[in-house]
Amino acid sequence: MNLTATSTDSIEQELVELEALIARIRARQSTLIGEIDRRQVPLGDGCRTLVEWVGSRLDVAPETARMLARLARCDADSVVGLLAEGDATFDRTVELARLAEVDTPPVGPMLGFDIAGLRRFIARKRRVEKVTEQDAFDGRHVVMQPNLDESLWKLWGTLPGYEGSVVDQVLTARAERFPTPPDGNSLTLAQRRADALVAVCQDATGGEGGVTAAVTVFVDAATAGSSAGEAGVSIESGPRVGPKTLERILCGGNVEVTALSAEGEPLSIGRRSAVVPPKLRRYVLWRDGGCAIDGCTSRYRLEAHHIAPYSEGGGTDADNLAAVCWFHHHVVIHGMGYAIDPDSPPQRRRFLKPEPGPDPP
Ligand SMILES: [Zn+2]
Ligand SMILES: [Zn+2]
């Protein structure tokens, strides 16, 4: 059909008229489907639900079948009337039928809202329903499930709307306060929020040094002194930690490290010297006056990091220590694998890119 000679106004008018025609057709369909429902035809045909029956017999998508079934079962006369009289489109009438499920529907078609606005209005109505609110409160839970050796934890759960938004806002605000990692913005929002959750919890422990007080780490003496360290170590309370975590723990201030012989006997080989003594730590933090990374102004949970790793022979002395903020220390250095360039000036430390791993980038 050639429409070049047709005016835009009449095209628009015809479109609107066709939508009204669809509404009248759907109105008739929903009346017929209502009758099918009353006769319990779907059950007799072996369908579990009316939606399933409509979807299969009319060859329509489940969403369309749901809309038709909803209208067929809507017993608010004002809603059904609007559709039959052509005073509201099919989509608008479906929304009004949803409204009728939670509230008394208005007599008119609510033309003050577009369909999206109508949906938001109904969502608000649903949310304040007392029963739903009580369910959300009663169903609140957080599950933390460790794997067998506690090297990984899974978290999930649900929170009521208000409480959920409190947690969401705190995590987002904390994540946004973290500096940008050296490679730009490679961290996903989910990763940043995971870091934020840990940071918030560490604030609650009140301890300094990034590790909870009085954690004892048992190190396999045969591997702890080498960069291998892959044998892993166990923290007294249970979790098995890998070499990355061990390096981070050795930067912390409140950890007692016990070395074990190959037979598992405790050895006294002075590993405790790896942990930065409080006096030295205070000096390094004072000397650097904040995070030593070039451009970082954070003073959040400053920690003294070993520039040359302890496991590679780096000493626990002021020259080999740099004050770094929690994010740079925990996430960028010990998490993402960046190292501090030992040749960079002490108060303007720069990063060296991580060594490429076994997998190609
Ligand atoms: Zn460190
Ligand atoms: Zn920093």
C-alpha cells in the first residue's frame, strides 16, 4: 500500500482507531474466555491453568495469555465496561484490572497516567499492602555459607524494602568513596560493593591493621619463606588462606604468626617479626601522612604494606614499608596484584603492573 499521499494526521488517526478496534476484539475475547473458565474447560482439556489453555489454543505468548486471563477474571464492572465501550485501550484496561486486585479501581480510565505511570502507581499500592509488608519482614534473612575449607563464602538473603535500601545506600556510598584502581575502572559495581561490605564490617570490629585482633596464623615453615607459599596456611579459626592472603596478613598489625615444621610442630624461627610492630607502624603512617599512592587522598584504614614482599626477603623496616589506604592495600595490591614501584618517591608511590598470570589476557 502506497502511503506517500496520506497525511501524517490521518495515519496517526487510523493507528488510534485500530488500537480501539483491538480493544473491542480483546473485550469480546475476554468475555468468551471468562465463559470457558466458568465451564472449567482448561481442566477438562488437561491444562493446569487458564493461562496455559489460552496460550495453547490462541497461539499467543504467555504474557498475552496472562493479560487475557486477568481481564476474563476481573469482576470490577467499571473496568470491563471501559474496554467494551472502547473508552480504554487493551493495555490500559489490563493495568486497571491489576489495580482492581489490590484496590477499588476508579470509574474512569485514569488518563492522567501513561501506562508506565499507571504501573508505578499500582506498584506503590501493592507495596503498602499490610500483608505483603508483614511477609517481607517475617521473611528477612541473610545466609552465609562457607565451602568445606572456608576459603570461599556465599551470601544471599532478602530484606524488607526499607532495610534493603539502607544497606544498598551504605554499600553504594562506601563503594563510591573508594579511589579508582590504577587500570581505570576495571572493577564491576558488584565487586566494589563486595569490597564495601567487607570495609563496613571491618569498621565495626574497631581493630586496626586490616585484620581482626588475635588471629593466629600457622605457616608451613618450608614454604612460607619462599614466594611459592602455595601450600597455603590455616588461620586458627579455620579458613585456609592462599599466598595472597598470607602476604596481606603479614602486613597487618594484630596477627600472631606461628611457623610449623613439616611434621606440623610449632617452630620458633622469629616469623613474628614479619608483622609490623605498632611503634614502627605508627612511624610509617606518620611519615607518609595518608595513603602514599600518588594522587590518593584517602586516610581510610591506613595500613603499612611491605613494598618488597616479606616472602621474597623484604624486610620489616621503615624503608620497605609504605602507608596505603584500605582500598589500595586490600583490593589493588593484594587483590589485583599490583606492586609498589620501589624506585618511586616515598610519598608519591606509583604502581607496577601485575605480572601476567598463566592465562593470556
Ligand atoms: Zn600489604
Ligand atoms: Zn589509597
